[in-house]
Amino acid sequence: MKRFLLFILLIISLSTSGSFAQSGAFGPYYKAEALKEKVKKNDVEAMNQLGLLYLSDLFYKYESAVELFEKASEKGHQNATYNLGYCYFAGKGVEQDYQKALSLFLRVAEKVKEAPTRIGACYLFGYGIKKNDQEAIKWLNKGLANGDNLANLYLAYAYSKGEGVARDERKALQLYQPFAQQGITFAQYQMAQIYYNGETVPKDCNKALNWFEKVADKYYDAWVVMGEIYEKGDGISKNLTKAKECYQQASDYGIPLGEYRLGAILYDEKKYDEAFSLLTQAAEDKKNPVPEAMRKLAACYRYGLGTPQNPEKEQYWMDQAAKNKDYKAIDILNETISVSL
């Protein structure tokens, strides 16, 4: 999950480099035509600017953008080299290659102010190079010294995890706050996690809910956490209806834990047909099967709840739950062995 979240974050941060002006609905298209004429005259700045236009969601001409950046980079244009690194990192117009991207960022580290921040991020998350927290902090501080405020976003993550610096979640929250207020979903999600976990700062589920709600359309697991908060009444009034709504959203997005949580509630409500279907989905998930769902599914087969009784399937799912380290299942199996002895 961490690598997925930070991949999105890096893509967002890199794509903001070298923005272009838009004047009216057709402004970018007129500008592209003007830049093409300059490119024909080997104007390297025009190559870079046209490449940026082609990377935008107005054109989607990624391969053409790469060709322009490569040509300008070969002629010594530093920003084009940096933007070419972005293309390799994002896999836009070329096959994704983190090592190549990092090498390009390093090439212009002293010339492009944003480059040190991206290099630091690569070291922090192990993109294209072995993870090295000390190197990450060194490069991020260089980025900050260059006036690249985005470095604070990565430093916030480092402080929240204690990677390369002493762990300080209060400092992390302070650094995340401006980005979260700007709508950067990664910052919002991380703030929600800090407030929800309450490890080194006071737990605050109201604040956690506020931030989780803002990112749930992108970070689907947020629906599960919100459901747990409502189900348990964790720092707020217990609300089983809202809990079920949140778990349903998670289930709709195919989140196995959401399927299990909703299935467990329906099981307790004696809605066994619906519960059995959800528990089956959660237990049989190929990537993230839920051990608790396996144990609950075994109970369905034992007592004929939502499905005909089936001792063989009961045993199978109880065994699977135990193999996946569901300790209640392990205890049940141990008791069965003890009784049989």
C-alpha cells in the first residue's frame, strides 16, 4: 500500500513541474502550433514547452513528449532532462524505469531546483535505488534549501514514520497541514491515519473521520476505517447504520475487509444469506483473503447458516483460517484435538 500511495504522490508532484499558461478554451492548441514552428528551428525551450503541453490531459501525446524532451536534453536543456526523468518514472511514453528516472534527476540535481526533492523521495521509498533514509533526508533538505516546498511533504512522511529523523508525529501533522488544506489527498490520508492510530499524539476520531471522508473516493480502505469508527463508537456516538454504509462502500470497491465487516454484522443480525455471500467473497479473495471471514464461513457450514451444512467445508475453512494465523481458529482446532485425545 505504501508504495502505491507514494507512486501516486510522486506522479502528482512531478507533473506540476514546468506548467504552461492557458488563455481561453483554445489557448493551449494555438500555443502548440506556435511552438511547433519554433521546434522546426531547433528552439530547445520550445521543445521543452511543447513536450509539457503533450504531457497534459489536453493532448495525451506522451511518446511525442518523450521525443521532444530527449532532443532538448541532448542539446543540454536541464529542465527537459528533468521532465524526461518524470516520463521514465511515470511510464509515460516510455517503459517505466525508476533507475533511469533517478539517473536523470541526479544529472540535473544542481541545476533544477525540484530535482533534489525527487531524488530524496526515491531514496526514502526505494524507487530505483536501495532505500536509504539518511540520503533521503540529505536530498530533501537540499530541495527545501532550493525553495521547493514539496520537500516538506516527504519530510512529513519521514517524521511520521521516524525514517532518517527522530519520529515526531506532531511535526508531521504540522508539515502535512498546508498540503492537506490544498487538497493533496496523500497528506489528508496520512493525517487521518495519525489521528486514528493515536500512537504519539492524542487519538481524535472526529478529525480522523473528517480527513478520511475527503480521501475515501481515492483510498478505498478509508471506508473500512470509517466503518470501524462508527461500529465501535470510537470517540463518537456509535452508529451501526453508518458503519454498514461505510462497509458497503468498501465492499462495492472490492475491499475484502469491508466485505468481512459487513458480512459479520449481517451474520449477527441473522441475515445469513447475505452474510454468507459476503463472507465467501472475503475468504476467497486472491490477494488479501480475510482469516476471520474463513472462520466465520466455517461456522456457516457447521450450523447451516445461509448454506446447507457441510462438515468437510467447515473443516476446510477452519483449517484455512488457522493457516492464515487466525488465533481463534487455532484455539478451536487445538481444543478439538485435545477433546479427541
